[in-house]
Amino acid sequence: MSGEPTPIDLRIAGTEGHRPVFLGLAGDSASGKSTLSRGIEYILGVERVRRVCTDDYHRHDREQRVALGITPLAPEANRMDLMATHLRSLADGRPVTKPTYDHLTGTFGPQEVVEPGEVVIVEGLLPLADRGTRDTLDVGVYLEPEERLRRRWKLERDVFERGYSPREVVAELERREPDAAEHILPQRDLADIVVRFHRRPDAEDDEHLSARLTVRPTLPYPGFRELIGSLRGRGLEPIRWSTATDRRGPMSLLDIDGNCPPDLGEEIEDVIWSYLRPDDRMRWERIGVVRHPEHGERRSEALALSQLLIVAHLVGAFDGAFDM
């Protein structure tokens, strides 16, 4: 693209006459989808966002899946056709009455009504796996954390929040592996952005994780690239940008160190915000927040920058102000 992109006003006045913008967040269980999406909601303004969890479209409850010997990771174990129908209705500005699934009990709850919003986040195991749902999305994101991290996150969440024993969680992880390889992982190649959180090589623990974002086709932010170049000239490389090409074409690789200093992170965030005009619905203090079931909340610069970059791509879908 040529020149600087036009800043986009986030203060969109209602949804009348505007198709909602759809963001798909895909990834295996406990890959960080909810953590990522919470920050995106806070950036955009919670009241303008609607969420659709693909888990609500499971075809069978937990007891039935055990009896059938299946996992919820396979598309045929989910009502993908109904999900696609509901997303098309929301895209047309019509509310839907959808099922709900309770992870605590493993059963279905009462149906709920979802009204169309300015942004619809479709989050879960399989939003990119089915053509009918994928075609509704404007931006597709796949989360692929380091597998050791994902397993630990699932163990912590399922034990502390969902009442499983550690042995049950480990057994379920092993049982799901074949379906994850066949149905979850291929979504990576269908995503516009792949987010991978990983430990730093010299880290003694899992705090202050680093991140790599693979963005297709390329990062459309000249000012952002210029800032990264200036940091390199100052002998600072907490964020590194490069390009690569695969069978799908060009892509940008953005590496964000987990030990990026907060003041430098804020400088980089300001550059990204220069492409947007947020209003008072945005809750800056909630961006990049990671919640731990035992240790409370902390801020991650890598997560905050990942959330902001995804929003910049998403907001570009409002009126095509960015060349995507």
C-alpha cells in the first residue's frame, strides 16, 4: 500500500445500515482465546461487542460424548450448520436464539437471545474449520501457544474452575490429541493472524511470556514499522519485524519479547493508537491483563500489543480503510 492509512473512528453511531464486523478466534482448549478476546472487548467497548461461543453448538452433552466415545473437537460432533445459519442472521442484522453449554455441568442450559452488535466475536474450537462459518468472518485468528503452556493452562483452569481432578484432565488431553491434530490444527493455515505465546529461552518461570504474530498478508502500518526500525538503531530490539513467504503468499512476522519494558510498550501502543480514535468506552487499564486462578491478575506487554494489533486489523474491516 502507499502512504499512511486514514485513522479510523471507533465511535460508530449504532448499527443501522452497517453489517457487523466478525472476528473469529480459533484454537485448542485452553489456548488463551478468552483472555485474548476480553482485552479486545475492552479496547472496542464492551457494549458494542457480541460474543458467540462455538462450544454452545456441541451436538452432545458430556455424558453422551463419553458414551459415544467421541470428543467435541470433531466438526460432526457440533451443529456447524446451525452456527453458520445464526452467524448469517447476525450479519443481516437479525437477532438469533441460540443454545448454551455449561462447562461446569457438561450439560446444555437455557437458550439465549443474541442481538447483532457492531462487532461479533466468534470464539471456540472450530470457527475456521467450516466453510459456512468461515465465510462470515472478516478477520480470523488462530491461537497456538507453546504446547507445554497450553497443557498447564488447561490443567489449572479445569481443576480450579471446572472441578476436574488433575488425572482426569491429563487423560482428556491424551484422548483429544488425534482429533486436535485432524480438526483443530489445520485452522492455522486458514487464519489471517496466528498468535503464539511462548517462554523466553532464559526465563525461569512462565511469567512475562513472549509472543510471535504471523500476519497475512503483511503489517499495514508504516509508522509502526518505522518505530521498530528506530528501536534497532537505538540498540533496542524488544520487538522485531520481518517478512516471509510461504505457499499462501507474503506474511509479516512480529516477535514481541516478554521482558519488553512497560514504558517502551506504551510508546509502541501509542503508535498503533495513532491509527484509531478511541472514545471513553475503551478501558485502557484492562488491556493485556492476564488472570491466574491462584495468583490474581498481572499485565503482559506481549498480550497487550497482540490485542491492539488484532483490533487494528478488525477495525479496518469497518470501511476498508486498510489494505488487508
